[in-house]
Amino acid sequence: MSHTYKVIELVGSSPISSDEAIKNAVISAGQSLKHLRWFEVIETRGHLEAGLIAHWQVTIKVGFTIEV
């Protein structure tokens, strides 16, 4: 069986960790998209306050199968 995939780019954020930012993006995508299959981290960045990490932002690509 062959599949056709669509890829979208998302940015997740979290004050806790980069992993949590990824999870937040995937969970949000899963609320409106079906058949999520994979993700790829494109960029990781953060906001600093007083020399400490205050917030993470992670850009990911998410692939999902589409119904044809």
C-alpha cells in the first residue's frame, strides 16, 4: 500500500523544555489533523531572562497521510 503525505510547519512553545515545546505542537496539531505520522525538528530557539532560559520555541515539520 502506498501513501501520500502532506507536510506542515509548526512552532511549539514551552517554559519547561524543548521536548515539551515539541509535544505541545504535536498535541495541538493532533486536535485538528488526522493520521499524524512523523515530525522533524527544524529549529530550536529560546528566550533568556537574567541569563537563564525562560522559554523554548521549537519549529517542527509534521507529516501526515492524506486520504485520496
